[in-house]
Amino acid sequence: MVAIAGAATKSSHAVNAVTALNEGFQQAFFWSGIVAFIGSVLALLFVRTRK
């Protein structure tokens, strides 16, 4: 998350530093949510219960 937030903050074209930092954290949380969603789908597909 830190790498995504740092890269997005650095590449932001916002005039205000706070706005750029906010955009970076927004990107980091968005992609973390995507990874968590994919992980939950994979867990539902591949985890088997005992009979």
C-alpha cells in the first residue's frame, strides 16, 4: 500500500500537497480492496470443506 500511495502521490498533478496525498491514499485503498476481493473469490473457489 505504501508503494502505491507513494507512486500515486508523486505522479499527481494536484496543486495542493494535501490533495496529492489524498489521491495517493485513495489509489492505495482502491487497489488493496481489489486484491482483497480477488483473494476472497479465490478462497471461495479453492477452499474445500470436510465431509
